[in-house]
Amino acid sequence: MSDTAASLQRKINSASDLQAVVRTMKALAASSIGQYEQSVRALGDYYRTVELGLNVCFSHHKLEFINTQRHTPSAEQSIGAIVFGSDQGLVGQFNEVIADYALKTLATLAGKPKIWAVGERVHAHLENPDFPLIGLFSVPNSVKAITPLIGKMLLEYETHHDLSATLTAHPAEATALYLFYNRRKSGSIYEPVMLRLLPLDNDWQRTLAAPPWPTKNLPEVIGTGLVTLRALISEYLFVSLFRACAESLASENASRLAAMERADKNINELVESLHDRFHQLRQSGIDEELFDVISGYEALSK
């Protein structure tokens, strides 16, 4: 059935309305990228402060509350994994990429993985009979909503594992915790990355104790060393989870921005095509009316 001028006009109006929505989503995505990246940069100074505090505990005061053996995963060891994805669509292959990376990486690790998913979309891609999904978190929609999410994560983790016991647990008994998320590189390009948070083994301790103190004024630990160490480790876990979540959200919005730019381009091409067809149809109608007038004039003249 051929289009009429009225139907083409309706299609042009609908495409224009859709384009307005797409451009609004582009603006929101671009604004969100800056918001989350700014929070990551601001968090960098705080993360550095926490690292310096741990450096003091492990280096200057020789505190060894953590088992100093190297962490060697066993087949019976429990592995916790948090995979950051999205709740909403229009993000291209964002969820597929991180889910595939997480499953392939967990398959190479010794132990029994248990997965928490952040986002309904990535949760659907993580369904695998070999890797049970034991939790689902909603993706925060702002920087302020990240902090409550991290609190829920740590509380959920402690319901399955004793987080405080991680300090003194033998590496063979300690529970490993891995983070999987997309990290933005440039523009709309991102890459899946993995970060191991737990256990706190000798390698982790030596890495923090290795750098020299940046000034000549050597610090001291106030109060009981173990209490201070626990507080610093708690902050270390919080900052690491916060940064992973913020970087994932920045990557998600970068992917959405790229998808909206492609959609905007496609809509532009569609609107131009509809306008061309509309003008052709209108011109054809005008030509037919002119031919009718000329034919009538010639008939009357005869």
C-alpha cells in the first residue's frame, strides 16, 4: 500500500519526536559521564590517604595481623564475584562484554564461585549452571546513590562470609572476592577489567609497605594498631567498590551516548528520506492536477 501525504507527514512528526527524546538522552548521558568521572578523580586523593595509612601499619610499625603466607586458591575455596552491569538497555554490548569476561575468568580460577550481579541486564547474561547467582543489586542512578549500594554489598557479603575474619584467616581458608566491571578508556571505548579485593595476603601487604614515606616527618599509629588496621581496611574495601561502581557507570553512559549518537544519525537519515518521499508525492500530485487542467482546457478548446 503506497503512502499518502498525510501518512508521510505523521511519520515525519513521529520521527522528529523520537529524535527529540534521543537528543535529550544524549545530553543526560554526557552529563552523567562527567559526574561519575569527577567522583572517581575526587576519590583518588582519599584512596591515596588510605594507602598511606596502610603503609604506616605494615611498614613503619611492622604490624603483622594478616597471615603473611602467599594466597594459593584451592578447589574447595569459596570465591565471591561482583559483576557491575546495567539495569537499562540502549548500551550496545556493554552487559554482554562484561558478563562474558567474568564467566571466562571465573572458569580459570580454582574454587567455587558465587556471583552477585549489579543490574538486571547483566544478571540475565550471567545465568550459568556452573556459577550460581546469589544476589542482585539495582544500579545507582546518581553519585549519591553509590554509597548506600556499597553498604548493602558489604552487608550481603558478610551474611555469607565473615569479613572481619579475613584479617587472620589462613590463605587456604580465606574467601576471595573479585570485582568485574567496564572501565572507560577514551570516548565510547571501554574495556572489561578484574580487581581482586580479598584475601589480604602477603603480596597485598608487601605492595602497600614497599613505597617509602613521601616526607621526612614519619607518622605514628594512634591507639591500638589492630583497631586502626581494621578501620583502614574497611575504608580500602569501600573506596575500591565505590571506584569500580563509578567507573562502570561512566562506561555505561559512554556506551549509551555512542548508541544515542548512532540513533540520532539514523533518525536524521530517516527524516531526510521521508521528506524526500513527501516532496516527491506532493510534486506528483501537483503534476497530476496540472495535467488534468491542461487536458480539460484542450478538450474545451476543441
